[in-house]
Amino acid sequence: MSINGLTELWDRLFGAQPDPPPLLVLITAALAVLVVATRLPWRIGRNAITIAHEGGHALVALLTGRKLRGIRLHSDTSGLTLSAGRPTGPGMILTLLAGYVAPSLIGLAGAWLLAGNRITMLLWIAVALLLAMLVMIRNVFGIVSIVVTTAVVFVVSWYSPPDVQAAFAYTGVWFLLIGGVRPVVELQTQRSRGQQPESDADQLARLTGVPGLLWVALFGLVNIAALGSAVGALAGPILADFPLPGVGG
């Protein structure tokens, strides 16, 4: 690749894109809410939440010194991350804790990039993370899910005009933030019916002695806080342009 080509690639990756239209930010947020609240779209989109959930387990397992054995993604939108190491202690606790908060925290990191108009960078980071995760996938459905998701993100980031990239990136980030809250609600609903005896919250309860309900509450608080922070970063400047009636001169 020529020097000019490398310079263009560098500018494309690290340069800031134009400000998206304010209406785009609000419409993509509404679209994400609609997907999360509607049964069939949620059933399809939840696979992205599962990818982030299991990716969170995997990343924290590696960061805490555990040996990652593999990741499985299933067609019912469930997943499983296997790691080896001490069955107790901080590493295991943090690994279990990471799953339900990972989608929202990833969404918050994405919101910070979007707030700086680093849209292409966000999409390329997503591609890099998905490719890194692909190495550890251990079942066919999981491989197909990661490959298809990676291909879609790459095509949008490489071939699409800035407005399409912006719409795609904002929708994805809003979906992770809003969609990260719903599985926590579903988790507690299933726990109350005795359907999730081996959930992350119940495993944490056995490891720490802290009731599972409190772990579920912690998941929810982290995810709601991430959503609130992202709303302030992405929608705050837009909403500030619409003063309340009677305020001001």
C-alpha cells in the first residue's frame, strides 16, 4: 500500500465524521426501543446481546488470569463461556459478574466514541473484537453468528456513506444499551419461577454468600446507569436545543 493509501486509511479510521442530524440520533433510539419491546425483532436481535454477554465473560476471564476454553452461542439466544482456573476467588467472581453488564458497558463505550464522532473507528473496533471472539467459538451456530455479524459490520464500515454508517452505529449502540436492561428483567422473572438455578446471579450467590436477588439488582443498576450516562452524552446536547416552555426570555 502506498504512503497516500496509508494516510487515507489512517484518516478514515481516526478522523472524526460529520455530526449526524439530531433527528437521526432520536430515530435510532426509538428504533432500538421498538426492537427490544417487540417479540420477533427482539428474538433475532437478542443474539447480539448474547455475543456481548459471552464476550464479557471471556474478556474478564482472560484479564483475571483464567484460561479460556471456548465459547458457545446457541440458536435459542443462550450462550456458554468455559474457562479454567480456581473455582472460587476474585477471578471467578468477576468473570461471572461481567456477563449481564457487558452489553451495556460496551454500549456506553460506543456512546463515548459516537459523542466524539468516531463512527468509523467504532465500527472497526467492533470488527476487531468480533474476529478475536471468533477464534474461541466452539460450535457451528456460534461461528455462523459471528461471521455474519462481522461481515455486516465490515461492509457497512467499508462501503457505506457516512450517513448510513452513522445510522447503523447509533442503532447498534442504542440497542446494546437498551437491550442490555431487558435480559436482567428476564433473568429475575425466570429465577422467581425456579427456571434459572444455575444463573450467573445464583452462582455468584453461592460464591459470595450475597443473595442472588442483590446480584440481579446490581446488574440492573449498572445497566440503567450506563443507559442514563449514554443518553446524556448522545441525546443531551440535542434536547438542550429544545428549551422547556416558559424557560428563558
